[in-house]
Amino acid sequence: MAKEIWFWIKEQIGRLWAGFQGLLAKGWHWFSGWLSTVSGSSWRKILLGLPMAFFIYILIGMPVAHRIDDTSNVSVGGALGGSETAATIIFLVDREVNQHNWTPNDPFFLPGWWLDNTPNYQKGIIEALSRVSLELRDQLGRSRGSSAVDDDLQKAAGNLAKEPGRWIIDFNTSFLPTTASDSYYREAVRQLEAYNQRLAAGEAVFERRSDNFLATLDRIALDLGGSSAALEDYISKEAGGVLPDFGADDLFYETKGKLYAYAMILQALEVDFSKVISERELGGIYRELLQSMLSASTLDPLVVYNGAPDSMLANHLSMQGFYLLRARTQLKEVTNILLK
């Protein structure tokens, strides 16, 4: 009986395959017939017209795809009783991936591939948010580090850690279609939303202790130190060159994205740790810290110059580095007070 069923299934599959082959043959016959009717002049028009149409499409699409959103006065819409920090990560990832379109993994036939400022800015944002998500997982979302890691925070941190440039075809990882970076980031948004909803319902943990606040600020300060070193190294090697510096704007906008994300996170931490800030009388210096971070993250030159420090042309990387170091110094002042 089983053999008969199997033979019947094979017979039906064979019929379907034969029908599909017939459709392919008819389709090819129609297409080859149409090709024979196209004149040589028409083919020349097509061969010339397609590159021109693609060029116009890219030319129009680039300004549409270009978007550097450094708006600081926004409402992230966090759940009542949830974490403002988690809500801010959700807001920023959702805005960059869903509302603005994620450009770092755009293939060459999309306008975003031809841009450099927007992709680098978005890379900087996701780098900062990835680091903060680790702090959420390891410190803020656990009871004194002794409880189990929250499952949603664990998954979200892993998804936000994915490299930003992965498209559905990535030969560096596989010859088969793979999951694109923005799909991982959308999944992280859903996981953080689930965590924040459970937190608002009293079913999850967000430890608002001063030592957790200190550890989070230390992680941010450490990353800012790395960005400062990258700026210094680039300026020392590339500043004041004769030829145009096409790498300066890449570093500028990646650093800008990171600074912007951290500025938004620091605003969120001010809400989450308002009691600690009030008890330690950190209000004044914390507001100065936020102002320095916002000043660094909202620099928006028409063209990013990397002139010699003593030349007539501005060095925008140095200017960015100045505000960055000022913010980092103020950040260290806050952590020094928390240590006492």
C-alpha cells in the first residue's frame, strides 16, 4: 500500500514537472520570436538607454536616500513603568531601519550604495546602541549580576551586534541567500519591546542603582576614548594633504552617528536614573555633559575638511574631537562623583 502511494506521488510530481517544462518551452519560443522582430537600431537604443536610465535613477535617488537625522528633541514613546533607555534604543533602530531605510547594506543598484555619509552615520548609531544593549543585558537587566540573563535582552544584544553591511547576498558568509542586517535589527526591536512591556508589568528587571549607572557611563566613556584616538590618528596621518581627502567625511559621520546615539542614550539615562542624579547632586554637570554631547553630534559642515591644524582651512575632525574630549572629561567627572 505504501509503495502504491509513493508511486502515485512520483507520478503526480512527474506530471507537474512536465507541465512546467512545457510552459518554459512556450515562453522561450515566444521570447525568441520577439527578439527576431527587434531591429538593430532598437537594440542600440536599448543598450544606450539602459545605462542612461540607471544614471538618472541613481542621480535622483541619492538625495532622496541621503538622510542625517540628528534631531535631539524627540519623544521616544516608552511604556509607562518601562525603561527610557530601552525605549530610546527601540526608537532609534526603528527610525533608521524602518522609517529612513537602512543604507549600509544597500547593493550597488540602489542609491544608498552610492552614498557614504548616510551609511557611515547609521553605522555609528548602531555601534553605540550595540554597546549599550550589552550593558542592558549584563548589568541593568539583572539583579546584581547574580540572576539569569533576560532572554529578550540576550537575543536583542546578539541581533544588534550583527555587522551593518550584510545584504541578503553575502559571499563572505555563504553562497546562499542569508539574513540581512536590517532584519536582525528589526528582530531586536521586537525583543526590546517585549522586554519593556514585561518590565512595565513588573515581570522583568531594570536595576536603577548607582553602581549600574556608573558601569554604563564607564562603558560609554571607554568607547568615546576609542573614537577620540581614531580621530587623532587619522588627523596625524592625513591632515593637510594636497589631494582631496575622501576618507575624512567617512570618519566624521561615523563618529557623529556614535555621538548622537550616545547623546540620546544619556538623555534616557537621566530619566531612568533621575533619583541617583538627584541624590548625588549631579544635575548641573550632567546638563553640561548633555550639551557637549549634543554640540558634538549636531556639527553639520557643508563639506568635511581635514586641513592642517594651522592652515586657513578648517579641520572639522579636530573640531569634532574637541567637543568629544570635552564631553568625555565631563563624563569622567560624573563617574568620579559616583565613585565617592
